[in-house]
Amino acid sequence: MKKFEIFIVVVLLIGAVWAFTLDDVKRHVNERLTPCQLIDLTLSADKFITTDELAKRIMNNDPSIVLIDLRRKAEFDLYSLPGAINIPIENLLDEQYKTVLDQKTYTNVFFSNSSDLSAKAWMICTRMGYKNNYILQGGLNYWAETILRPTKPKQTAVNADFVKYNFRKAASAYFVGTSVVDENKEVKNTAPVPTKGKKKEAAGGGCD
């Protein structure tokens, strides 16, 4: 198991404890999944969507994906992924968002700056019995690192690495509007993420 996957499993297990202690979750939770079943699902489910896959689907105007930004509204208003809606994690179980989360038509992709809030949201929605919810691998920070500012492979890298890099360069041009520059520049966690297209509020709005 890769280090990143181990980290996410740990986050999800912590999220499980966190979810089971929340009064709101206890009031709304679907009891069809026991804690043991949920942990098994956490360890085995294909719950991640990579930044490359998401970039391709956005660039192809895939109508089946719904991007859900779990951060606070103030952060969402500053920057987000194109076309994303805002459902702050603390409002996830509000009745006004149920139709967005409890459905079988669209692919929901949770994201925040990293993967921690997304892991919690996925855990809660899975416990509720909601389907078609996924986690953006690495969140916005990894999106900036891989899609907005990809690093050129070494000359000794295999051809597949150069194919991936060329795609990421094209994706960077699409989302940022220019060709890739400063490939070795460090990506700051607090740096705004350029977007292409408009963001959307979730039905009913989020918290202020």
C-alpha cells in the first residue's frame, strides 16, 4: 500500500470515530451499515478520483460530475474548481443538500485544500447510504501541484511519464490560460487556484 493510501486510510478511520460522535450524524444516520461494514468499505472501496481524471472530465465538459467544495464560503469565494458548488462540511447534513448528496445520477467529487475534509464527508455520506460520492485525491493542493504546475520528468523517465506531463501541460494551459511556467517553483498551500468558468452555490446556499 502506498504511503498516500496509508495516510488516507488513517484519516478515514479517524473520520469514522469523528462521524460516530456527532449528534447530527446520530440523528440522521442510516443504520443499514454497521461500523465494521463501514471500515471494511473504507479499506476496499475505490473512492478516489485522480487529478488527471478530473481534469480530463472537466475539459471534456462531462455533465455527469458535480464538484463539491467542502471549505467555508469565504474560502470558496476566493477560488475553487470551475463549476464547483459550495457545501461547507459543517452543513453537510442540512436538509437542503440531501437531494445533491442522495442521488444515483451524478458523480459527486468532494474536495478541500487537502483530503481530510473529503474523507470525513465521504465517510458520513457512505454511512448514510448515499451513493456515487468520491474524493479528489490530494485536494486543491495536489491539483495545483499536478495540473496547474506540473514538473517535467527527468530525461531518464519512461515514455508514459512524458505522455502524462504533456497532458498536464495542456491542462495547465486550459485552466490557467497560459503555458506552464516556473515548473520548479514551490506550490504554496495558501496560493489562490486559478479557475476557468463560474462557481455555483449549492441549492439553498451555504453558511456565511
